[in-house]
Amino acid sequence: MCGICGFVSLKPVPNGERILQRMVEALHHRGPDGCGVLTVGDAEMRRNGETGKESTDSPFHRFTVSHAYIGHTRLAIIDLSEAGKQPMPNEDGSVWVTYNGEIYNFLELRSLLEQKGHRFRSRTDTEVLVHAYEEWGEGFVGKLRGMFAFALWDEERKRNGETEKRGIGAKGKLLLARDRLGIKPLYYAHLPDGTLVFASELRAILEHPQVSREIDPLAVDAYFAYGYIPAPLTIYRVVRKLPPAHYLVWQDGQITLHRYWQLDFTKKRTESAEELAEELRERLKETVKLHLVSDVPLGAFLSGGMDSSSIVALMAQVSDRPVKTFSIGFDDEKFNELPYARLIAQRYGTEHHEFIVEAPTASLMPDLIGYFGEPFADSSALPTFIVSKIAREHVTVVLSGDGGDEIFAGYEWTRRTLLWTSKFQLPVANRQSPNPWREALIRHGTNLWHRLLKAWRDWRSGPVATFQRRTRTPFAIRQLLYSRDLLEALNGQVADYIQDDLIRSAPVGDWREVFLYCDTMLYLPDDCLTKVDRMSMAVALEVRPPLLDHTIVEFAASLPFDFKWRNGTTKWLLKQAMRNDLPQETMRQRKQGFSIPVAKWMRGPLGDEVSAYVNNRDQFLNPESVRRMIALHREGKVNFGHLLWRVYVWGVWREMVRDS
């Protein structure tokens, strides 16, 4: 896995190489094995200023040929030789790529390209990208099977053997692309003068001096609505996330976005459950085997849940050596899945490693938030970082079970929504109480009366409205946190539309699949995969999620919904497929997730930290409302744990950007 960054402009950039070097250095943690830069203009191509000669005095291998600046940091996984360095060119140096990810069908594509006359000088999947672009143009992105984010610079020389140069500042073309599910990140900023800046992480893109750090009020509302900031928004007005399954083309200072893949739930398989379960297991086994291709040591995250246990079971069956597994637990038994992880480790004889997370480790959060570059409140980022750090001491690559809950209906909010509601229409509007504190008590109340009232409201309002309430904080509650300045800046526009638009446009035949579509296209890339990428790459660990191979995702979407959720049983067909590979305890256990005991921690010293962070210096929040929430939470009347965690993360992030 790697880090990529750069910028393209219609005019020379003063100190462009120094800016690029700072961007590359900001991504060093993603690729500690090497780094490289490419600067492109209408001069001849050289290396470190001398044709055909490369300096050994610099940590960068520098290709200087000055309107495009492209950088790369390398975590060597496949082909560890010098031939794998990036940015990487085609044969004549007219196409260059900087790339982050793994292409699992690269050998198949390479064979096709060699038959068409393309010549390769490395064993990397990276080189396939430049030749595939030469052969098939922009549409080659749809042929890739894997996880990826890349930037491809086309000097646009004439093809068919001619080598005439065109004015690169005007005619060069940059292609940015991101994988179908958003496993790998890519940010960009299109500036008023036509300059396009891009990077794997926000911290790198902010190294460009023209990128404004003005905060976007809508992104602030999105953060408190969802606990993360959905694409294409970022916390900064001028910076955007490239959405999953999209590529962007920059040319003549203009950009265009193109979608190349759409998840479709409308086409259903008709075979028997037995046939489909057998096919699912074979598909999973095949994709796990593909995900094991590596020239460095591999292992697996093992939570003890259905998804990671299935991955470890199949890894053990196709590997010629014991699988290295890594698990963490908590001192609070309600959040501890270590006993289930041990069952799988013992059954398959893995080399198993465990770690217990305690409340004081929350002190790590200020450092971890910096890797996200913006507020990000999934509290499981903390254990994800810890298990990644443990794994990195033994391996460079791990496989994970990410994606199983989204594609096989594994989340508790889906299960509870379907159990508690019976209406079959699709209400979209979020009904709001005129009294926001009453709404907060209904949503977060801990006593039996509040629980019954909440269940009655869910039944009355219908399944989709219930799903919305379970997966985002209603604006009636959010506005309690906001200052008058923020409410005025929002001017009635709130971030609810992001989820509502997905619900309206969901390509489904069964209304229940709206939940899966939203989870897969919103929560998965912008929360789960963002968390895993930042926390694993913070320690230079590559995480591969076999369940998110797009062929598996498409297969799951083609299954009738009753094969995923049946009579209250989640992941029904996956359990049928793996019934001979996993113990019954794994099949029967209730979904716990990678959660931490936030509510408990907020009743301790962490609650004092929240109050300290939110003060009159922050023009976005209302300190009095936050203190009232802390008091109610500590008295045990209302469980505001997760909402207060969002406030805590926001406060930490605000202090960080003030000091930067």
C-alpha cells in the first residue's frame, strides 16, 4: 500500500518541487519503503537534471521532464525490486502513474496486454495500469478487479508511433480514479485558476499553499449527523473526496467526473438456497486465494465474528503455513469478543495474538485524529489502530472481514428495524418533534418507558424513517449542540439530504434492500473503510477485505433479501455456506461490532475533557447545551455517550487546527 499526491496547473508553479516534496513527506507513514516524484513540463525528460543519470544523494528518485507534479510513497508488497518504484512510466515515458492499492486480476490483464504487443519491465500490478490505459483508454478502469486509487498523467503525444510533443500545460491530461467500494481514499481540490491538487490524505493536500482551510458549515452538520463526513464533502469548502466507483479527468484546467460502476439489486438469482450457498463458498474461497498474493508476510484480523472468522477459516484451508491472527478485547465483558476469536484460532491452529484495550488508551486519540485530517467519530478507530500496530510487528499485510455486514444484512439497526416495524411503504421525510430535548430523551433515554416510547414511534413511522433515525442523529437533536452562528451559516440546508437522496435513488426491487444500499454506498466507504485505511496505514500495514471484491458484492446483491435476513437471522446464506467451517457458537452469537465502551468512559474523566474542549472559543457549538448533555449522561437519565464522543473528537480536532 502506498500514498499518492500531486497537482497539475496551466502555468508554472513557483517552488513547485518543494511543495510536492512537503506533500510526499506528509504521506511517509503510508509508504516508508521509498518515495518518488515526477515533475512534467514542455522540456525533455531527465532524471535529477541529467539525462539518463539518477542521483543517489537524495532520498527521492526524481524524474524531471513544469506544470504537473506527481508524488508517491511506497509500501513494497509485490516485486520488491527497484523496478517497482513509482511514479512509473510506459515504454516511451508519455504515460505515468502513481498508484495506491492492489489489482487482483493484474496477471490476467498483463497476459492480454502482452498478446497485444505491450512490453513489461517489472512484475508489479502498477505497470499494468499504464499499458491498460494505452490500450483501452479511460474505460480500462472498469476492467480492474481490486482496491485502488491512482493518478495517471497522459502527456498526450500523438499515438501510432509518432512522438510529436504537444503543449503540455494546455494538452496534458490527468486521470484520477477510485475503486468501486471506496476501499482506498482519494481527495482533490479544484482551484479557481484551474489547478487541481490531489492526495491520499487531507494532511498532504493541505501542504499546497493555495488550498484554503475555510471550514464548510454543511460538513460540520454532516459530521454531527453521521459521525463522519460523507463524500464528496470534507470539512474544508474547497477540498472534495472523489466518490467510490468514479474517475475524474482534468484537462485545460477543467474537470469532469464519471461514474463507471453501479451496484444493482434489481436482478435476482432463482437457484435454490443449497446451490447458492455452495456457489458463495466457492466464490469466497477463490477471492481469499487471490487476496493472498504477496511477496511479504500476511496475517488476518480476527474479531470472533462471522465475517472475520469465515476469512480466517478459508485462509487456513488455502495456505501452506499457519495463519497469523490478531485480536483485541476490552476490560468490559459486554464488548469483549476474545473468547469467540480463540475458538477459531484453536480450530485452525493459527499463530494467535491478543491485546486488551483499557480506558486510558483514549489518550491516544489526539494523535489518531491527525491521520483523518478532519473530525471522525467512529470510536472503534482506537481499537483498530491498536490491533494494526500489533499486527505490523509480525506482518505487512492482513486480510479483514470488512463488508460482510453491509452486503449480507448483518447490522443491528437493520435487524431491529425489520423486527419493530411492519409498514411496507417508503416514508423518507424525517418527522421532527417540536421539542428537541423531548426528542433527545426518546432517542437516547435509558429507562423502560423511553424504550417503549421509542419502539412505538418506530412502529408508527415506518421502516425507512426508523432506519434514518437509527443511522443518523436527527437535526432536532443536532441543533441543540449548534451555536447561533452555525445555524445562521447553514441557512436551513442540512446534511440529511445525503442519505435521503440515496434512499430515493436506490436501485432496488425489495424495499428492505434500501438499508443495504445505504450501508454499502454511504456508511461503508465513509466510515468503516476510512477508519481501517487511516488506522492501518498509520503503521504502514496493508488491509485487504476479500468480502468487498466487487464480484462478491454483486453476487450478494443478486440474492433475494430473504436469503440474507430470514426470520430475524442475519447473514443467513453466509451461515449456510460456512456451516461446516465454523463452530456453532460463532454462528449464533449476536453482532457486537468493534465497539468500545464509550458511555462508560464518558461518565469518567473523559467527560471532563469534553467539557474542557468545548468553550466560547468555538464559534460552531453551544457550550451550555454540551454541559447539559454531560450532566444528564452522568446522572444515568440519558445515554448521550456516542454524541458526546463526537463532541470530544470535534474539540480535539479544533485544538489541533488552531495550533497548526
